[in-house]
Amino acid sequence: MPGVVGEPLLPALRHATATGDPGAADLALIDALYRAHRDELAALAAAITLDRELAMEVVHDVFVGLQRHVGNVANPAGYLHRSVVQRSISVLRRRRTSSRHPLPRPAVVLTPEIDETWQAVTALPVRERAVVVLRFWRDLSEADIADTLGWPVGTVKSTLHRALRRLKEQLR
Amino acid sequence: MTDLDSDIERRLREVLHAVIPHLLDADADDAARPGVRSSRARRVRVLAAAAAVALVALTVGSLATSRRHVEVVGTAPPQETATPVSVADEPTSTTSTTATIDPAQRPPDADLFLPTVLPDGFDAGAASYIARTDAAATPGFWTRLFVGTGDRPPVLLVIGGSEPSSPVGEIQDMTARSSWPSYRLAVAGPSGAALLASGGLAKQQLRALGDVDFAAQQPVTLPDGLTEVPYDQAPDTTYAVTWNGPSDRSVTVNVGSSHGVDALSNGITWPIEVRDTPTGQIFVSVDESDATFVQVGHVVDDHVVNVEARNLTVDEAVAVAESIAPTTPDVWAGIVPPDRTPATPLPPMGGTLPQRFSDRLGALADTDGPVASQHGDITVSLRRSGESDGCVDLTFGGTPTSRSCPTCG
């Protein structure tokens, strides 16, 4: 099987493969998706969880989840993004935010304005941070955010409104 | 959108695109996590801001045994120093920001539920409290909402969770900084810390609630006509059916027993009307920044129907909610995926199914065909499970609509 899907393959996915034996075509698809989207998904999870290792756990868990359902998922990339966001929020709500593996300081030269703004983003409640990231990094519409999060559009609107107001107060 | 809004959004785009792609770079300096590293000073500022709105939690035993309440005046800016206010002192002219709801669409006798947007203290304070209880992964986090009666119904929002470092027995009078009459925050609870955020209740009334065991998650009897409505500040689970009609008209219905009246959540930002209809209390909010968006919450027993309507009048959206809400368990089963049980059930609400719903259920059970109602050019058809697909059909002006439903496709 590894000869079919190639390396690297997620360790967890490899384990799942050993026990679940999905079709080779499905595995090839998952592997291709992993290669194509891992970095972006990990960054998305990291932006929400503010925890590097937790972000990778989220991404891996989501890929393992996809492995179970890949035959029934019409839009795997959309499924992955939606699942990463929802799981990032979910795991953070269940864990203490005292990060076990804190995010590194971004390897980018930060101007004072960028630094201050990023600090304000990290201080947002997780739900508000997720909406802000989806809106202004992923450039999703409010309707698309609602679809991604599984929330009513009104909840997205009010959450985004609160986040922006909080940021304005912080950055004033 | 103001210049400040545009500036914030520009900065966010710039910052997120600059930072997020590099969050996982291997050569990054591991010195610290942004926002935490900095941030002893920032956290102090955040905590100071939180303190300024007096989001305090009480340790249970202290309150239960020593009911000492302390007026908090030092945490507010001098010009906003709290002023003791009695019920008689409450201002009544609070309708200045409700003009976004077209008066022509509002029945003349409509009660104004929340007279205006809630004060900054409520929003930031409650959100900060929630954020901190979330951050602590408080297992017992919960919210309960109670509303009263009358032209200016009092509102009581109770937020539960632990906050052991907070002072004991504080009540802050927010009236001076609030456009909402008699707005106060306090914390009480014989068996668990709880935050009480109140509109329309006098301080003495609020203090009296310190004996109520909200944290036990049992039905409680409150004075002043306060009754509980399902509410969840942060809904996790929704069940959605969307009907897309012509001319960008659409209706999305979210059904669940765990996510409360979402219109009330919006009410933290936007004005809310409450309407008493033959099928129960209906809450209406209109997006202040997007008048084509109307949201209606309809409480039916322990279920809630949230209707999000696009390009419908308020009356049409209310009528759709009213038509859909009091329906049969069979139709509920058609809308709500049976394998998706709410993760966090609401606390027991007490009471029984209102008679008007029982009557409606009986009438529907005796009906062989679909039950239809007409609202303008919108037809709502309720079909019993087994006769069709167990769902609700909406028709806009006779034009077939596309429907997206988790269970029916």
C-alpha cells in the first residue's frame, strides 16, 4: 500500500489504513489532499488554536476522519477546511489555553503596527478569532463562514461585529 | 462603514496575510507565543478592562453565608461613576436606535424587548467573561436567560462558570454608562459562581436573586414575572433547512433544542422586538447594517425555531416562523436529523406543552393532506412524515424553490 500512496503518509493515517483498509484510490486521493492542503490547514488551525502541536493534531485528526468518509464526501477540500476550523474551536474549548507547544514567534519582520494588531487578534475569544481569520485571511463571505462553521448567518454577523468592535477598542 | 472600520479591516488583512503563513515556520524564534509573550502588560490591560466592567465571580460559600454586597465605583471612570437608581428612576426614552426596523412593518402594539443596543459594558464584559471561562475550559459553563413582561420587559442573563480569583459579592451599577435602564452586573449563586446581567431590574431585585440556585440547572421560580426562555450564547449545533426563492429571497430555518433563540444572541448587537402571537412569543431582530436580513426566533416548548429570512418583510418572516414552529413531532423528525442529538441540552425548562400547541398537533394529526398557510405570496406547507418527506415546503409566489435539507437532500 505505501507504494501506491507514496510518502510521507500520516502516521495516524497509516495506522488507520492498517485497520480500515480503504481503497487504494481513496488513499491516493487523501495523500494528494494532504500534500496539497496540509500547510494551509495547519496554518489555519494554528491561527485559531495558537498552539503549533495542537494545530498539527487537529489536521491529522481531520485527515483520519476524512479517511473514514472519503467515499461520501463530495468536496473533500471544503470538508477539510470546515473540519479543521470546527475541530480547532472544539479542542480549544476543551483544553486549557496554557499552551503546551506555544506558537513560535512568526518568522517575519513585524512592524509595530503588525505586531500590535496580531497581538490583538490572538487575544480574541476563539470563536471571534476563527471568524476574523476566515473573513480576513481566507476572504470568505459571511454566508460561507456560516457554512464553514455550521452556524446561522446571524451568529456569524454578530460574532464578527463583536470581534471588530473589540479590536477597535484594543487598537484605538 | 466608517474610516476606522476600513482601517481596521485593512490592517487585519495585511497582518493575517503577513503572519499566518509563517506561524509554523521551522526557523521561527521559539521565544514565545504572540499574545502571551507580550503580554503580561497586555493581559494587565485586558484584565483591567474586564475589571472596569466589573465581571466578577463569587465564591459560593462566601455569598451563601455572608451576603455582603459591595458597590463598585472605583473601577469605572470618574465620569461614569455609578449612580444608585431605583425602579422609579429608570429612564424610559430608549428608542433612539430602533429606527432600522421599518415602522410600517411593526404592529402598533409591539413591545420593544430591548430598547436599544446593549451598552458596551454588557457586550465586552459578557464576552470577556465567556472568553475567560472558555479559556479555563470550565466544564460547567452555561447560560440561562429570563424575561419578564410588560412594555419594558426586564431581562436577566445568567452566565455560569468558575472564576475563583474574582472578588466576592460585588455588584456594579452600570446605569450611568448604559442606555439600557437599570443595567447591572453581579454575581451570585449558592451552589456555583454565576454572573447576572440584568436589564430592567432594580438593584434590590437583583440582590434578591442571590438566593436562587441557577447553577443547579433546575427550573426556578423567579419574582417579577421572569420566566425562562431557551438560550445559548454560543451555539454549537444547528440543523438547517434552506429554501431559495426568486429575486434573492430565501428562508433558512435552524432547529434545535440546544442553541436557544439566536435572535436574542443577535440582540446583544441589534435591537430586538418581542411579539406575542397565537403560537407563542416570537423574537425579531433586523440587522442594522443589512436591512434585507431579518431573524426570527420562536420558542416552542423546549425547541427553538430560528428563521433567517433574506428579502422578506418582518411580517412575512414572523408568519413563516409561526407556521413552521408549532408542528408535529413527525415533521420535527423530518427536519432534525435523528442521529444528531444536541451535545449540550438546555437546562430543564419546567412546565408542559402549551395548550395551543397541543391543539395544533391534534388538528394536524387529523388532517390527511398537507397543512398550508399563506403569507403574502409565500405558501408554507407542512407535510406529515410518511405522506411526503416529512419536511416543510415553502413556495414563493408560486415559483418552485430549491431546498437544501440535511435529511431530505
